[in-house]
Amino acid sequence: MIETLRILFDPLRQLDGGQQVQLLFVVLFGVLLLVSAIASLRTVRDDGSADTEVLMLRFQRELRAVWVSAVIFWLAWVSGAAGATLLFGLISFLVLREYITLLKTRASDHRSLLLAFFVVLPVQFVLVGIGEFGLFSVFIPVYVFLAIPVVSALAGDPERFLERNAKIQWGIMVCVYGLSHAPALLLLDFKQAAGRGAFLLFLLVMVTAIGQIAQELASRRLRRRPVARHIDRSFSYAAFGIGVAVAAVVGVLLAWTTLPIKVPQALVMSLIAAASGTLGEFVMRALKKDAGVRHWGNAVSVTGAVGLLDRVAPICFSAPVFFHSIVWYFHLRP
């Protein structure tokens, strides 16, 4: 099978980078338009049952997430490495704001929050933009994690000190550190295939989103016992496995976009991205339960849109794992 895929992908590999990108977007948005049209027809022909309605609503929500992911990838590609870094920096700011808005903070936390928004976030993305791989990897996990409680302690408020600082640190870790690894993929330098970072970003975004959709659909069809009923009734080991497997198959089909990554490597990297993204979404649902909200935006619009953090949460978890796996395996540097 792998040999057959290699034969099929060879003509595509002969195209130059610009031609591959054009073909990629034609296929991507063409498939999304086709799936959206089919989903609309299914909605019109719906039998009206409550279960079918819930399933279709969740599927449409996840389909919109794929559309958002595809558009983000397109914007990141057309704007180049610098533009992509600014784009993801803006998204990071917005999702961190959504996260912090739902926390119970005190006046004494304002210094730490100002540090997070106006120092930590821009410095992290500047480090990405200039390719400071070493400092970029440890700036938040080491320096910021030590600095935040120091700044909080200087405010002189010990009430719920550990809880307050842990929430701020966790928000920075997910919304800033995790998401900053997405544009960092654009800076990876493959010796024999320069400029392939955009394709890696595409692979990450698509397999993460598709893994989520497959997991949601499988959970509805299988109706297995949930792993943690009080956190998410739709998350089961069987559905998780199916979602990751479907994402891995998609990753193999997209292997032609990921030179010099070959089919077996694309399979493993897709498994890693899908698994970490799905588990990350599961963790974020636990945080939403703790905060007492259904969505990070704290409300659902008439169109069914939810908070931006709901859309990018899986990528916040999958991006750093995916990035460092590639760096480790290929011994790369930005």
C-alpha cells in the first residue's frame, strides 16, 4: 500500500512549491464546499428526531471549525512567516482574553495579567519571529512560570494565592506557549526541501480538526460508556481511537504536501497531532466545567458560533507536541 501511495504521489512531488500550494488550496476548499453542501442537504432531509438534530448541530459546529482552520492556514501562508507570526499572535491575545475573562481574578492579579498580555505574549512571538529556538522553548516554562508568582506576591495578597497563579500560568501555557508553536513550524529549515513549513502547518491544522470531527461522530454512533461522564459524555476510548485513526489516514493522504516527510513519517506525525489535540480538547472541557460555562465565549450566537478558544484549543495542545517531535526526529533548527 505504501508503495502504491508513493507511485501516486510522485507526479505531485514533481511540481514546484508554488504549484503544490495552489493545488492544495483548490483541493482543500473544494472538499470543504462539497462537504458543506452535503451537510446542508442532510439538514433539509432531517427526520426531525432529537438525536439526529443534536448530531447534525455538533457536526456543523465542527465543520465550521475546519473552515476556520483552513482560512487561518491560508492567511498564514499568503502573509509569509512574519505575517503568520503576527496573525497567530493576535489570535493568542484574543484566546487568552477569553480565558482570563471567565476566571475569578482579584485586583492584586492585575500586575500579573498586564505582564502576561503586554510582556510575555509579545516577547514569545517575537522570539518565534526571529527564530530564537532555544529561548523560545524555555522562556515561558522556565522564566515566566517563576516570574508570575513573584509579581503576584509583590502585590501582597495571599488569599487563594496558589489557585490564582496556577490559573494564570495555565492560561499562558495553553493560549500563548502552545499556540506560538504553530507559526514556528514555518521557520523550520529542511536542508533538502526549503520552505516546507507551511505544509507542516497545514498537516497539523487539518489532522487535528478532522480528528475532532471523527471522534464526535464516532461517539454518537458507538454510544460507548464515557471515560469521564461528569466532564464529557461523548469521550470514550473507542471514539478516541477511531478519531485518531481517521486523522492518521488523512495525514497519509496528505503526505504529498509534506516533503521531506514520507508516508510512514506522516502517519506517525498525524497520530501524534490528532491524539494530543483530542486529549487537549478533553482537558479544556474539564476547565470549562470548572468555570461553569459551556463555551469559552460564554454564549452561543444564533449561527452556533462559539468562542475562539473553543476553535483553537486542540491546536494549542497539538502544536507544541507536533513541533518538538519533528525537531527531535529530523534534528532541525528554525
